[in-house]
Amino acid sequence: MQKRRFNVVQFLLNNSTIILFIVMFILFGLSSPRDANGFPRFWSPENMLNIVKQAAVFAGIIGVGMTFVLLTAGIDLSVGSNMYLSVVCAGLLMRSSGLEIVPALIVSLVVGTLFGAVNAFAIVRLKIIPFMTTLATLVIGRGLGTALTESRQIDFPERMIAFGQTQLFGVIPMPIIVFALVLIAAWFILTRTQFGRQVYAVGNDMEAAKKAGIDTDRTLAMVYIISGFCAGLAGFILASQLGGRVDRSFGETREFDAIAAAVLGGTSLFGGVGNVFGTVLGAVLIQMVGTGLQFNLVNLYLQPMVRAFIIFLAIFFDSLREANLKKMKRRFIRPLEARLEARRADAGD
């Protein structure tokens, strides 16, 4: 039996995020300041917990929603504006009518879901490509939120701050709890339900999915609705972490963090490949880089450039993975076609 040769390039591409994660973890730890015992502060349990907490808020929850969209070869550029509009609606009601935390959270979720439904309608019914649709709703959502607030900052009641400081067993921060619940639900949907299998099928080959009897329009609509729901949830959680203050810049560029987290985690921009656990790793990696730059006192204005470079790396590795996958398919399909052709010739004789 012929042994399969170990392909170094393929191994590096398939595990690029894990390798990058380990390299960044070691580099930032070794270069960070030390505590009184000489232990790197970057590696302290408190900092590690804070990184996971921030990752859950800034990229994790919306990254999970973005994963659903990317699996169908779509994109949602409007999640940042969705976060802003959703939390603005909830905040205004909390201030004007004394709405409590749970009803306010429901308001944010409903607004976020409706926002996603608008995207779904434009993409599925009006047949506008996802990039243009969500680019338009990005501007519209931000404009609606600004109109509602008249460009003023919203200060939430004290109960919002108390909600943000909630901890399970006095140890686990509330954002990590919410993120874990979203992650488990997303994993179950994608791996244990018929809808999850349909999402992968649509992303792999839309026409083949239609021929197999899958309602592709319904599947596409649902992924944008799920993304909107996650954006509404993430907006409310993020507002509670920022001391209950929301201004016009709230949620800006978060769509890029979500895309980067998903793609770094192995979700392909071309659809059909990826999982939510990879998105978790990507979200933590992005936040770890941001925290590491702060520990090393990197210029504040240079930090967005580093984040942009990470997004570039994510897309670059994804393109290489896709090209490598196509190359391997050609290697497999061509010999198979040759064998079939030979069998047909023998049958003809």
C-alpha cells in the first residue's frame, strides 16, 4: 500500500489560525511587562479571562452570526449598524418608559432580527447581491439610529450597568455565558439539524442544492435573519459593558471583526466550509492581538492598521486554501475521468 506523502503546505494552510495563535501568544507573553514574581502579565489568568470576555463582546457573538452567512457564500456588512440601531431603540425605551432589562433585551433582539429580515427580503426577493444590500443597510441603519438620537449620546439607567457586571458563581462574566449559549445553539443548528445541512449544501453548490429539492431562498433568508438576531444581542451586551453609554460610533467596523474572526477560524468566503468553533478561535486571536499591542504600548493610531493586516491575512489564507482545494480536486477528478473513459472504451470493444 502506497503511503500518502505529508504535504507541509496543506498542513500549514489548514492549521494557519492555530499556528498564528500560538506564535502571537508566545511573542506577546515574552514581550509583555512582568509582575512582582517575574511572570508575564499577558499570561496572567485575569488577562486571559478578560481577552475571552472582550472577544465574546466585540467579535464572538456577531462572528457566529456571520459564520452562517459566509457558509452560504454571502456577506453581511451591516451588523455594526444593526448593533447600533437595536441598542438605540432599547435604550430610548428604557429611558422614556422605564423598561426593565429583560423587555429591553427583547426589544433589541426584535429590532436586530427585523433588520436581518430586511436584508433577507432584498437579497432573496429583490435579487440584489448581498454585498450591495448590506452596504446600503449599513448606511441606512446608522442614519436611522442617528436620527432617533439626534446625534446625542444615550446614557442607560444604572440597572444596565449592573446587568453588564453580572457574573456566574461570582467568577464567569455575563458576556462569556451569553457567548457560550449562542455558540452551543449555533453548533447544534449547523451539525444536528436539517437546516444546518442545507446551509452547507447551499454554500457548496447553489444549483445542486436546488436540484436536490432544497428551498434555497428560505435557507438564504434564514442565515441573514440569524445574523441580525446575533447583532441585536451583541449590541445590547456590548452597551452593558461600555458603562451604559452609546454614541454614534457604537458598533462601527464590527462587521470587519466578525468577518475576520470567521475567516481566521477556517470559514471560507467562497461558502460551504467552516464551523463556529473556528470562529471562537478567530475572535480570541483578534482580541489577543489587540490586548498584546496595548501591553506593549504600541501607538494607538497604529493598532487599527495591525487589525487590518490580520483581516488581510485571513482573506489571503482563505484564498490559498480555496486554490489548494481546487488543485487537489483536479488531481482526483482527472484520473477518475480517465479510468471511466478507459472502461467505456473496453465496453465498446
